[in-house]
Amino acid sequence: MELDRRRFATLVAGAALGGSALPLSGWASTPATQPLPADPCHPLPEIAALTKMTDGVAPISEDERKARMAKAQRLMVDNKIGALLLEPGTSMSYFTGMGWGESERPFVAILPAKGELAFVCPGFEEARARERIKFTNDVRVWQEDESPYKVMATLLKDRGISTGKIAVEERVRFFIADGLRLAAPALTLVSGDVISAGCRMFKSPSELALMQKATDITIAALKITFPLLKEGMSQYDVSAIQREAMIKLGGSDPWVLVGLGEASSFPHGTVRPQKLKEGDIVLIDTGCAVEDYQSDITRTTVFGKPSARQTDVWNTEKRAQDAAFAAAKIGATCGSVDDAARKVITDAGFGPGYKVPGLPHRTGHGIGMDGHEWTNFVKGNMTRIQPGMCFSNEPTIAIYGEFGVRLEDCLYITDSGPKFFSPQSESVDKPV
């Protein structure tokens, strides 16, 4: 996923600053060209003064998870599917609230179309698993010299499923799906997207509230970061400020990708060293999570006075983002949103298509518990926009050898149309 690259950039920033928690002590008096000292007792005063914005946040309730599983079961019945196979990851957490690490030892959840949820677990992990498992007491174990796949097949048979279709969630690893296929050859394994995407693509009010909080934290941190820009800073210096601000404000799993000057033309960054100087474009792509729900925001400005060329490209980008928002109407196709944004950019002399200078990627992606999930604002996507869907809106203009501009805000579809989680940038010199 693209988001993994962004998180990698954040980890690199940590390594560049000594591998600490990036407290940024003594920033104001430390030359930006020198490594930042690591003293958590003396962070930047602007960051030290921040307080958590997450008080009173309500996690997803058990009743909502039960409703999700009930919807999944209805979708299975509608599609003549006997059960859904889940491995540890986002979808298992979404439906069951269960968090667990992946290993070579299969640990799976099986949600039948009719009947009780069940888990298959390594025998020595049973006690630990039962501490965390909710919604069922049916935990089947397998010992180290036994086949977990035969245990899965027996569980399905106990639920009355010996033939027909079993849905496999998209991130179940091949060796697990293949093991079940060999243990139960009368079953047909099919994609579980119709179930997992059919549920996760549509956000509830409680999910939207968590995404809104994550967005509010990210915007608040950006308001701290931009005024602290100084000549000579590296991309890692800038990302460290943004990351620490989000942590202090209560965001979890923060990530930051920074492009300075020419590096801003690379949509997901570059390994080239960067130092901020007068007249440089500054692009910050960033986000965090609240109760596992994500934000994703990009702001672009100029350090110093913007040139006419920078201002013109920035304004074109803003018009493209506006066009995408206007096109995101209920009943419209997701592909038509990409078409609308791309037309603005092409009409301005860029492109066409994915050609650079221009927009080298899709206009937006779905977002929720994963930073990138179903479905996308991309050419040819005939999925119809419906209430509850959430997307990023980020039609980058990349000009290799010069700079890039990306404005990214996420939106959700209400009964009356799209609504942004965050206020858009006003102008090139007012990023937030």
C-alpha cells in the first residue's frame, strides 16, 4: 500500500534523529543543519503546550460490531456463500474487535452465514486468545503436530457447510486458503470482497466521528508545523515537528511525508537529501489514527514569496480539487470524479492522462480503518457513489525538475452529497 511508504518515511525520520521518540528539544536554539538533541523533558514549547483532543472519544461499541456481523451474514445469504474466512488484520478487527499478530501458525475467524462466529487457534495460544475473544465461546484448537486446516474443515462441517462457496477475505495469505482448499476439496473458495467491502465501504456515524477527530488532530498539528519552518531544515526536521504534534494531540500511529522544493514533485517522496530554502515549495502529506480510524491530508505552500508560476499551478490544483468535489454526487460513478479533476489539469496544459507534467495517479482512494481501502476515484471505476462512502480528494500536479502541488482533503458522502472532513486550503500562502 502507498501508505506503508509514507510510514517508512516517518521511520527514516526517526532514525535520522537518533531513533528517539523525536521530542525536538531545544529546537529554537539548535541550528537546523545540526542533528536535534533528544531530551523528552524539553520539547518545543509550541508542542509542549498542546493537550489531547481525544477526551470523550467513543470507541466502536460491541452492538455495532454485532450489527456488522449480521450485515455480513445477510450479504453471504444473498450471494449464496456459506461462510467468511478472516485472518488477523483490519477486517477481523472490524467485525470481531479481535487484534492478533500474523505468524506461520494459522489463527483465523470463521463467520458462517448462519450460526455462531468461531475461531481456530494454536493450542498453546488458547488461554491468551480467550482473554481477547468476544461474541463467541467456540474456539477450536490445533496442536503443533496437527493440521489447522482439518480443524477449519470440521468447524465448517459442524455449521452445516460441507459443499458450496466459502468467501476468503482479500488479505488471507495464500498458504492458509490453499490449506483449507486441500482439507475440504468439496468447498469452493471465492473472493470475500462482496462481504468485507460491502460492509466496510459504508461508514456509520460513529466511524465518521472517529475519522473527523483524526482529521481535526492532523489539521491542528499542521497549524503548529507550518509557522515553525526555518531555512536549512531537512524533510526529516519538518516531519518530526508534525509527528510529535499529532502524538501530543492524541493521535496514534502518526505518519508524515515531506517534499521540499524539487522533491515535492515526487508524489511519494524521494531518497534525495533536501534542505529548505527561500522560494521552495513545501508539501506535507500526513495523517494519524483515532481508535483505528484514519486521516489523510496534504497541504502545499511556499517558503517565502511564491512565484507567479507556483501560484498558477497551485490555483490549478485547487480548481481540480473543487471539480472533483462537485462531481462526487450520489449516483455518479467513481470514475467520473477522476475525469472531472483530470479535465481541469489537462485544460491547463498538463498531461494528458497520467503523463507528467500532470496528474500521474488516481484522484482519490477510499479511506476508513485503512488509509487506503475500497473504492477509488479512478478512471473507469463504474462503482456508484452512495451515502456513507469516504474518499480522499487529491489530484496532484507533478512537474519533475521543478516542483509538485497536492491539495488533499478527505470527504464523506451524506444523503445530500459530499462533505469535507477538513476545511480546504484558502491560497498558496494560507495552507491551513
